[in-house]
Amino acid sequence: GDQVEQSPSALSLHEGTGSALRCNFTTTMRAVQWFRKNSRGSLINLFYLASGTKENGRLKSAFDSKERYSTLHIRDAQLEDSGTYFCAAGTGGYKVVFGSGTRLLVSP
Amino acid sequence: NAGVIQTPRHKVTGKGQEATLWCEPISGHSAVFWYRQTIVQGLEFLTYFRNQAPIDDSGMPKERFSAQMPNQSHSTLKIQSTQPQDSAVYLCASSSGLGVDTQYFGPGTRLLVL
């Protein structure tokens, strides 16, 4: 079935640095969504993309349907960015497939 | 906008008991989704309603699990004869239902079956 491979599974950053999370898809996806799980366990919407890139503050996401990947870039990481990040993608219908998550830890 | 509301936030049941989880979608959203999250399986799709009609329940375990959406303002996920392996976080999401669209997630219900 459709799969989403998310990497890395864990990431440690120092405050002020940055990195990128990536999701590779085994099939052509129509859209991708990125979430962050907060301390209460809720999934917070970060981005929804059908193509191109979007930026919000220190976060930027890109989606290339043809090349079958999406990325989430974090710059100038802050302590409050710590958490688990998920990507989810759909082939055009209602069903989405989730990545396995990236656990981000930002330290002083 | 209160977002997607799920109740209860936490539920502990004994093995063999019934558990009912509630979801109130965002007002005006016509699509409601149920997911389950476990450490082993990650996030799994369970079932989906559009305009209160069940569209796809392919992710639902064949036995003991059922979902309903009696009106546009709430959906329920019922687990009969709960088992320890049912322990998970159950997430509800809603969307406007217009094709591929952003899904908005509730805070989830953490179910623990002892």
C-alpha cells in the first residue's frame, strides 16, 4: 500500500540552529500536511500543501509531488519547538497516510 | 472557533467493558475522520463520514468497533468488550470535505484498558 517514509526518527538541535525533516512517498501524493504534537498530545496543524512551498515564521515546508517528497525546515530552533513532528499525505481522496514521526529535542 | 472537541480526554476501563468516545467536529465541516495512535502502529486511519454518511470503515477492526454519526454535530466511536490491545490515543479530525483538504484534529482520547 501507499507508504510514507519519514526521517530522521529523532533529531537533536541546539538553540539557534536548524535542520530539515523529510518525508518520501512511494506513490504520487496530491497533498501533504505537517503536524506537531504538543505537550498535551494534540496534533497541531503546521502546513497543508498541494504544491510548492509555504513559510510561517521559522518553519518552511516544501512539497514536490512529482519527485515524491516533502520537507519541513526549522531554522533558529527554540526550546519550545521540541516535540514530535508528523507528515501525512493523501492521494487525492480523503484518506491520508502518516509518517512515523520525528522526535525533535532542542537543547540550550 | 473551539476546534474539534473530543471527550473524554482520558478513559480507563476494565477488560471486557464498553467504551464510547465522542467527537464534535468543527461547525460547518462535513467530513469526520477517526484515527488511532499506538506506539507500535503509529497513526492509523479507522473510519470516515461525509455528511453523516459512513464512507469508508476499512480501517476499523472487524469486531467490537463501531462508529456512528447521528447528526452533523457529533460522532461516536464505540468499542465493545475492550481488550488491553485497544489501549491507544483515539483521534478525531474534521475537514470541510471539499476534495483534498486540511484535516483539523482534536486533542484525542487516551484510552487505557486494564
